[in-house]
Amino acid sequence: MNILVVTKNWLGDVIFETPALRTIKENFPQAHLIAVTPNRCVEILQACPYVDEIIPFDDRKRKMGFIFRWGLIWSLRKRKIDKAYLFHQARKFAQIAFLSGIPERIGYQTKRRGHLLTHGFPEPEGPIHNVQYFLDLLRLKGLKVSGDYWYEFRYLPEDDARASSLLKECNFEPGNIVAINPGANWAPKRWPAESFRELAHCLMEKYGVQIVITGTEDDQPVARAILNSHNGTSLMASVCGKTSVRELGALFAKCRLVISNDTGPLHIAAGVGTNVIGIFGPTQPLETAPLGSGRNIVIQYAHEGVKLPWIGENFPAPWMECISVNDILRVIEKEKLLS
């Protein structure tokens, strides 16, 4: 049996889908599971034990036209797919599954695509976690769902070796490292750099930990802002822009704690089982809280009466600044995260 899964577009979304991928494989252990996923998410699924084959695509609008669609349809027809689970909500993927001749097409009735599905279901009401959102679809279709809602992130031996090499370059030893991830893909989700800087100093002084700053190349300015006042200590270093996605997971697996804004790396850290603190502001933790196998703690400030997730142009400030360094330190002490 060949089963197709069309994933959503972002790293966090694909991590949220891993319990559903695990569930499909548990229900159909002999099936060949094929994932259609954006280029940026290929790296995650290459190490996922539930995926047997990956078909990548470029999700830039100009790349998603007629030629791409018919190329994918032809490719799927050759594979003789038996079932398609359409986690991606776009109508175009329901059309592709329909024109590919896939006998069972399962998904939520979003984007005016219900008539293209053989098993279309209404979306769940109210805010629910994205993990449950995908598992509920499988349950509605009749699959047995085990109740394990934790998601996971896998990496390969070469990723672990690269992470160890990076830490060695920083003169860091696994077992006493706290990672802070100060970036986010949307500015209103970012806790201030000066707060991360103060927190890092407090953690080094109180717990004697080493601090590694993680992120992409774009996060180097905020990393420099945090590092500039560390007075030459060897207890803090940045690896921003130096890791692949999987290498970042391997690095997080060597940390005692990861403190991050609500962004993809938070879920990578939770996915490898590391204890995490997620700093939330205008987003909805009921939908996107970390849900890994370790300790998952959310600290959030939200203006009274503001509906979450907040969406708009006139961001009500102050917001993230309302979360203090002491708020984080109190949680670490209360939960004995570094004791």
C-alpha cells in the first residue's frame, strides 16, 4: 500500500505533524509512506522514521503553476497511491490528489475543497493544539490513535558529530549548557535582546552554566548585542548561522535547558526531549505550545481583553517587555530545571 501525506509549509507545522505520521505508520505498518513537503522541511523528514520517500516542492508562488502541478500529478500517478492525507489546507493539493486518481482523499473541508475529497470533515471548533488538529483528522477517518500527543524531532549521527564539534570549538562540555534562542520570524514575538542578555548573566552567575546562543544568520545582530557585554567570559558563545536544522536539534539534545521565543527552534528543542521554556506573547499557546517528551513550560503575557492570536498592524506596546527576567528565573527555581 502507498500512502501520501501532504504536509504544511513550515518547520514547526511539520514537527506538529509527527504524531500523526507515527499514527499512520502504526495503523499501516507495511505501507510505503510518501511525504510531499516544501524544500525547507525536507531535512526534517529525511531523519523521520515514519517517512519512506519524500517529494519536495518549491512553495514560492511563481513556482506553483501549471507545470509544477501536472508534473506532480504525473509523478503521483506513476506511484499508484492508495490513500492521501491532506494536512496542507490548500485547495490546489486536493485538486492534485483528485487528478492523480488517488481513491481515498482525506482532509478537512477548508478552502472550498470539500467536493474534491472522498472523506472530508469539518474543522474542529475552538482553539486546539495543532498536534491534536492532525490527530483528530485521523481519528475521524477511523484510525486508532494511541493518545501519545508528544511530538518528536530526529537527527542523524553526522548531525550529532557536527554539534559536538561546534561545542568543542566553544570550549563547552555537554551537560552544563543552557541554550537561548532570541530570534523569531515575526518581530512582535521577540523578547527584548537586553532581557535575554540579563537572563544569561543571571544564569551564569547563579548556576554556573555555559550559555550558547542559537539562531540563523539573520539572528547574528541580536546575538552580538547579547555577547557584547559578557566581559570576556568564556561561558557564553554564539552558533547563530552555523547549524543546519538537524544539527540544531543535535545541539539542543546536549543542553540542560532551552529558553526560546515562540518559534521553530523551540519545537526542535522540545522534539528532542530537552526541557524547554517558551516565551509567548501575541500567539496562542493552546495551539502552538511546546509538546515534547521533556518538561514543556510556557511563560506568557497577554493584554487583558486581547484575543489570541493577535493579528493586526498597530501592535499594542509594551507587550513582550512585560515579561521580566525574574519571571523566567522564578520558574527555573520553582521547577528545579537547573538544580
